[in-house]
Amino acid sequence: MAKILVADDERRVRVVLKSLLELEGHTVLEANDGAQALLLAEQASPDLVISDIRMPGLDGLDLLRELKSRGVASDVILMTAYASTKTAVSALREGAHDYIIKPFENDEMLVRVERLLNRKSLEAENVRLRSQLREGFFAFDRVIHQSRAMSEVLRMAKQVAATDATVLLGGESGTGKEVIAECIHQASTRAERAFIRINCGALAENLLESELFGHEKGAFTGASARRRGVFETADGGTVFLDEVGEMPPNLQVKLLRVLESRAFCRLGSLEEIHVDVRVIAATNRDLEEALREGVFREDLFYRLNVFPIELPPLRSRPEDILPLADHFLSRNQHSISELSATEQERLERYRWPGNIRELRNVMERACILAGSRQLSGKVLPDYVRAGAHTSFNIALPADGLDLRDVEKDLIRQALIRTEGNKSRAAALLGITRRTLYSKLEKYGDLI
């Protein structure tokens, strides 16, 4: 929501606009003349100034000129009850972003305000993305890797980036799916538009639906104003649906409709909204297993799985461990500049169940603990120093193995070693956290 300054010497106009804009969720400041408006604008830096042209003292055009000369970056809408072509042309030449004639319809004012604020938001997003692109965060050629496996991932990502195809990114948590999604967006024809990420597993169903599709005022308790959702905000750009495998079944139906028709309705409305949005989805869950379990729709899976890319875990591309570690070292704010040979070997031996995210956190911790320019000594966590391979003990009875008992015993051992931490236990076993929960539900308490 935006901060808006309303300047008009007529109190009635200020009251109407303040009420109208606050119902939309905006913060509204008031000024009864141009001088007061200029002072407030310099102090508060509003996103938008709505000003009458005819005011005593400093009028609207003079206010506009002063705002520009003092570097106040607010958009400006000028209002007047004395419309003429000459006045309109003068206002636009002086730098006004829009011009509206009094009396105006409330809906007309809201449309113009929303249009300006949307443009301002997109411009800010574009500046941010261009800055990040210049710094190399999302450029394909700056993704840190040496392995053939990641080279193949990037080759496929570059190919699909040139299209509008829906992409499904798979792979364990921490393998870099969001980075690849942003790379695809930045290399596409949509790079100048918004890239919006939403985690489908982080919100309750009603909140997720509102975030995705928006809502009308009064659609549910607490909906005090109309709100645009992710799909509407990202029109022309890309929506990244992270953890799409955790999406509730009811919302899967609505997402399928968006993918098929690029249309949806806000919560509390029957008005159909059409958008031009590319969808990139990601999951660390085995969606084919979810299909068999009946918790993920088959038709949605095939709509998402147009162009699947599987990101390999870090343990299967050990060539990338040291380059990534060096990269994280170069970004730290401490004095560490290199790894000792011993620590390099330990990093390469460890299996990294948390993948790149875990490596980044380990390197940050090591930099804080280390006291010299070379990272050595006991600065790596004990579980990394202890090494590499996770081994499990399996008893071999004379009458043969029961695979259910073996599975239960492996899960029990993993939970004991991780002191009951289910996320780390799942990583040790090479399965997803949801799969582990499913097996625990089947087998009961194992420790």
C-alpha cells in the first residue's frame, strides 16, 4: 500500500479523497495549500501527490515545479475544475503524471491512482532486477559450478528461458531452485517485468488463496480493503511457485484453471481477471509419489511438468563444493581468504544433506570462528569434521530380511543420530520430510 499526499484548499475534497483512499488501504496525508504540501512532501516522501491546481499562494503547477527542483520523486496527479487544453498540456509538460477534471467519479480517481502506483512499483522492481543482473546474481554465466551435472541444468534452463513454457524444477531442499528460476526469468522476454515468489507450503489455505488471487473488501473477516494477488500483480512477468507439492487440493483446482485459461476471480468476486503470466514451479517432493498417494492432482501435474529440470544434490556433484565454498568466503565480512588443505578435504567428504544452503551456513559460521586469514583448526561443525559417509547397522537374521523391519530400523537410527530432528533425519535417509512423516504415521513412534 502507498503513502499519498492530498493537497486542496477545499476541505470537502480532502475529506472525500482521504476516505476513498484509506478504504483501499493507503496512508493519506492532507495539506490545505501548496506551501504546506511542499513541506509535507519533503518530510514524508509520499509515493503520490494529488493536488488541486488553483490554490492560494503556491498553486498546483508551482508545487509541481518545486517538487521537481527539490528532487522529490513523488508521482503527481493534478486536479482542476477549470479545464482547458492549455492547462492540461502545461501540467503534463511540467512533469505531472496525470490530470483529472473536477468533479470526478470516485472509481475514475481510483483507477488512475492504481495505474500510477502499479507503474511506480514495476519501475522500482525493474531497477532492483537490473542492479542485481549487473552484479551477476542471476546471470547464467555467474552460477558457481564446475560439474557436468550443473552444466546440463544450465543448458536446459537457457533453452527454456527463450520460451513461455511452464517449468517444473525438482530437487532436494537447498539445491538452488529459486536461483535457477530467477535466471530463467532474467534471460526471458519478461525480464523487465515482475518476478514474484510465493511459498505454497508456508501459508494456511485461506491465506494462500488470498495471496495468489487477491480478494475483495469484505470477502472474509479482516478483509477491510480490496487487494490484488500475486497473479494479478505479476501480469506480464513470472510467478515462482515454491513448494508447489504442498498446495492444498482445493487450490490445486484453481491453479489448474489459471494454467489452462490464464484467468481467475478474486476471493469474494465473480469478475474474471485475465493475466499474461509465466509460471515456474518448484518442489522437493516426489510428485509422482504424491499422485499415487492421491494428494496431488494428475491433471495439474501434467500442466506443470511441461519442461521438467531436476537439480542434482551437492553430494552428487562434489566438483562444485570447493568453488562454492570459495565463493561464500569471498562474500564474508571477515578476514578469511582461503581454506586449508585439511578443511578442503573435510568439506569434500561430507555429504551435505542440506546442499548449498547448508554449505553457505557452515562457511559463514567458520568465518566467524576463525581467527586468521586461513580457515583451519576446529571451525567446522563436528558433524562435518567427523566426515563423510553415513553408515547404518543392519542385522542379518538367518531366516532372511523383512524389508518393513529394515526400513523401520533405518528410520529409528536416523532419528537417534539427529536427536529427533526430522528434517535432518530425512536428509540422512535421502527422502523428503513429508515422506518421512508419512512413514512415521504408518509405523508409529520409533524412538
